Amino acid sequence: MARPKPWEVDDELWAVVEPLLPRVERRSRHPGRKRHPDRLVFQGILFVLHTGIAWEHLPQELGFGSGMTCWRRLAEWTEVGVWRRLHEILLAELRAANALDFSRAAVDGPHPCVKGGVKTGRSPVDRGRTGSKHHLITDATGFPLAVTLTGGNRNDVTQLIPLLQAVPPVRGKRGRPRRRPDAVLGDRGYDHDKYRRLVWGLGVKPLIARRGIEQGSGLGAQRWVVERAFAHLHWFRRLRIRWEIRDDIHEAFLTLGCALICWRRLRALKIGREI
């Protein structure tokens, strides 16, 4: 039996995605060309995300529709918040399965290359080349909780509070949704007393390595999960280089990538329990 391709959408995933998509009624008068099936278009979007291929080079023989059709549908679904809601639903399922650990969170912010567009800047550590940064926060086990996009010239510490605030209210259990971790771990790039006070103000304990001290803070034994999450996120080739001029489209790919990571881990948990 052939192994399914990563962009092939099975019935289980489609049952989660389909209810989130807006319904478009076909006009009775002058209906025009029939709308390409959403499921096939979604697979086309995943194909671009996984392979990094240009929209105009999307192979027509795959049946996903044209690259422009997939791009328009991606923009349409992004505008109504499909990917954000998908990510929140999967986080809630993970919490219901006792897979999320809010005892601590980890943050990091490397940056990929970029062609240009909104939310870019000249990187001070990459010979002044224009770039963007992906900033990521995960739970203690490495599940991506939120991701943000900034210019390559933004200091990591400036995104510490926005990252904590970007974590959605995670449901899945009785009582109030969980939104804040008990503590947040960061490397020396986040070492600033002002931001430590701001983090305390959110009710979160800052565990951040300090500059100018001997190497070996011990935080790396717990922070490695966010680096692993970045490796998983940048496994999607479309995220290694930012080809999108529009920042909302690139952010859509980022959020979709986080949701897919959560989906794969959730499916692995379900399979393990069935066995």
C-alpha cells in the first residue's frame, strides 16, 4: 500500500476543516463556472506549503485547480480566520487529551530569508540583508501555541509580550480556558529587566538567561522543545523563504503549519491509544 502524500487530506482531518470554511451559494441566475471543490483546493494549498512550489507552477494534472484559484481561496479563508480557528480547535483537543503542559512555555525567534514586502527589515546579524523573523512560543512539550511575524531588524525581546498575548484561550476542559503558562523560558536575547517586569505583570514567571554570566544556565535542557518546533515548522518548504509579498498570506501559512504540527501529534496520540 502506497504511503499517503503529506498534502493528501483524509476524512478525519477534513471533518475538522470543512465546518470552518465559509459557504458560498451558487447564484441561480448567471451562475458562471462551477466552483472548484474546497477539499481539492485545500490540498493544493497544502501542496504549495509542503513543496514550496510557485503558485503558477502548481501541476494541473493533480486536480487541485489552478495556482491562482488556490491562492484566492487561501486569501478568502484567511480573511475569515479559518487557520486561527483550526489551530485553536486542535489545541483544545490536545488539552482534552492531557497532552498540553502549561507549567512553562518556551520562546525563540530565528529569521528566514525574504524577497521583500510588509513586515521586513534589514537584519543587523545577516550583512544587512532584508528579512523577516518568525517568533514562536510553545508549551513545555513543544506544541506551538502561537507564532508572529516581524521584520528582521526587530529585537527578539520586543516580541516577548506580543507572543504571550497571542496565545489563544485554549479550551478542552471544564472551567475557564487556559491562556497563560505558569512560566516562560528564553535565551539571553530576552534578557531585559523591563520585559521581566511586564511578564510578571501578566502573571507569568520569567525564566530568562542573563548576559555576561558563565555559559550553562541550564535552561537549554527545557528550551530545546521550541527549537525542535521550529525545525518542524521550517520543514514546510514554503516557510523557509518568504516568497509572499503580502504579510497576511505568509502568516496564514505559518498558522496553518502550526495547526498541522498539532494535528499530526494529536493523530499519533489517538493511534497510540487505539493500539
